[in-house]
Amino acid sequence: MASALLRQQFVAETFRLLGRALGAGRMACYAVDDDLNLHDFVCWRVPGDFHRLYLREMHACDPLHIRFIAAGGKGVTALAEARGNLPGDMAAAYDRFLRRHGTVDTVEMAMRKDGRVHAGISIMWTAADPPPTEATYALAADLHRFIEFSFANLARPARGDVARRAAVLFQLTRREAEVAALICAGHANPAIAARLGIGLATVKTHVIHILAKAGVENRTALLARLGPA
């Protein structure tokens, strides 16, 4: 619990630092699993409808998604340089999505540990914010070095690690292992359904199967066997 609280405090202080230093009005921090899926979002001044639509469908059109920028090895990537990661029509659709929700520019910070991206921060500017300049991007790159070092020391095991452990221990299917990892991360059934894009009834069925295969009666007992995600 102490380490979770420390992570929350660090993320909050990081948001304040980046907001003051870069003039950005919106930010989101997230964890990255071994399959480069994003989870455990913490948002700062991000409109709820913007975030929900991103999770539901627009992440597939995001040229700054970790799946597109991880291989490049950069710590900070600006939207303008990432547009080529996707076909022009998809990049244009994402631009329209940003503008519709009041975001005029964004950069992505990728946090690596042992060569693997384990977390990231989306930094967004609105029309009400001072527009970012080349000096802003350069400052973001400088700040990234310190933030990445601190994130690495606070990093918790990737969700993919918990999923693999659950699959091996309890002979779960891949989907059951994903659900087990999200349970261990503290998510309720509706949140699991939204994150995995499946129905609530399907999640409930998976949970029944997971508990049965693990030989436990409830989520608390499952968490005790697998540890927090």
C-alpha cells in the first residue's frame, strides 16, 4: 500500500512539474504491459468524454501510441514527427478528434526500464495554453531523463507478468489471464469489460472460471496467490 501511495504522489508531483514547466493544460499517465497495451490511466484535466472515446476506439488512430513509438528508442516524441506512423486518413482522423476536444498539440514520454517501455505520459496543450515551441520540446526531453529514472525506481511488475504467472499457475486461457491480471490491479467487472472491449456477462463468466481454476473463493484470495499487478 505504501508503494502504491508513493507512486500516486509521484505522478501528481510530475503532473504539477510538467504543467508549470511546459505550460501544458492536460496530461495522462499510464502503465504499459508486455504486449504494449495501455492500462491504469491517471488523468489530469482530461475531459471524461475525450478519455472514454480514446479508450473505446481512437487509440487505434493515435500515431503517438506506444506500439508505434517504442521501437524508435526516443524518450519524447512530438505529434508532428509521429504522424507518418499511420496512413494519412487515420492521422487526419486523430487530428480531428484532438481538435474536437480542444487539444491542439501533444507529445508522448516513453518510460523505459531494462530496455522495455513500462509506462508513459501524454502531455497535451489546449488553445488556452501557451503554444509549445522547439524550446518547449527540448525542455520536455531534459525533464524526461529525470522522470524516467524516478519511474524506473517506482515501477511495479507489468500486467503482462501477472498474466503469464496466472496462466502458468492455473492453466488459464490468454483472455482469462488478462482478466486475472486486471482483477489483481483492482479493477471491477465493468472496468475490465471496458478495457478489454468485451461484454460484462463475458467478464463474469471469465471470473467464475478463473476462481475455479485457481481453487479460490473470491478476488481477495486470488490476489493473495498472485500478488498485486
